[in-house]
Amino acid sequence: MLSNVADFSEVDLIACEFCLLEVPLTDALTPETDDYVAHYCGLECYEQWKQQGRDK
Ligand SMILES: [Zn+2]
């Protein structure tokens, strides 16, 4: 049996808040915020999203 192969049918996928790429929830970056939970595929997207939101 290939026990080391992930069963993707049981993986929760979430879309990155910034680039909308779908990544497994376990691999997603989830910064803690006061009132809003967002997921990112990586720190790079989180930083870019932060920069974008700040520029109002
Ligand atoms: Zn992303």
C-alpha cells in the first residue's frame, strides 16, 4: 500500500485570499486577526495582501 501518498479526496482545499490559488488547509498560512479569518498560500501573498489593504 502506498501509505505515503496523500489522499486528496480527504484534503480540505481553501482559496488563497490574494492569488486565489487553492491550497490544502494544512499548508495554508492563517494569520490571526481580530475579526476576520483569511487564508494564504504563503507568506508572500499575505504580505502583498497587507500592502494592498493598507493603501486606501
Ligand atoms: Zn496566494
